[in-house]
Amino acid sequence: MPTALKLSTDLVDAARPHAAAMHRSVSKQIEHWARIGKAAEENPDLPGSFIQDILLAKEEEKAGLAEPYSLDQ
């Protein structure tokens, strides 16, 4: 269920170009940043790019695009 939040104009303005580049709405871009921030707080030893790769891999798996890893490749 959507919840209305008051966000700073600066945050919304900063999200606009990122949202456009990634073909997301501004609200989805801010949700994306929030997921990365939450994961970063829960895993302070992991770099942000690694966290993004993990989130991408989880979505690829949901979409049926994941393949098992093989040492023979």
C-alpha cells in the first residue's frame, strides 16, 4: 500500500536525472536508493557496487534469467 511521504526538494531534484537515465519514476529511483542504503547499513563491509550487483542478481533470478555457476566455463 503506497504511503505519502514528505521528501526534500533537493532529494527529489537529485533523483530526477538518475530516474530518467534508468527509465524509472522518481519515486522508484528513491526506493532503489533506499534499498541500497538499507543493505549498506546491514552490511557495512561491502562496497556499494557489490550491493547493487547482489540486488540485480536477485531480480534476474526472479525473472528466470539466472544460470547456475560452473567452474567449467
